[in-house]
Amino acid sequence: MLPRHSHSKNTAKLSVTVTDLSGVQRVLTMLTGRNYALTYFAADEATAGRWRTTLDVILGADQLDLLEARLHRVPSVLDVEMRSSPELAATA
């Protein structure tokens, strides 16, 4: 059986803006359903009922673009900002 994920790991820092609190739950459900390792999570209410979530996720280097595309497909997601750092994964 071939490995599903790359051996090279990165920590991605995500900032995701969603339409409402249930959007926060949808993002978390998607990430945990895909077995991404979360090392940090925070959610703060932004303006007009929108929520800004901040997450650190450990994933394979080849999964960064795929994760961003998946988040953009969640109907309640308005914006996704992602920064990755292979150095942080070594300390997580």
C-alpha cells in the first residue's frame, strides 16, 4: 500500500473568515474529518456576525494547495489566508 501523505511535514497557519458560527463548526468538521493535526485553534467574532478563525495545522507539503481549495469550497467560507512553515512543524 502506498502512503497517503508526503513524509515532508509543514505547519500551515490558517486564517479563515466565515459567515457565522456554524461556519466555524463546518471548517473544524472538515479538518478533523480529513485527519489534519490541529495544534492551535481560536475563533473571534468579527464584524456583521462574521467569525475569524485562526488555526495551525500540520500536514504534508503536497497538501497545502489541496487544503486551501477544500476550504474555499465550504459554502460559508468567505476568505482563506494561508502561510506555511516547514520549520514550525519540527517544533510542534
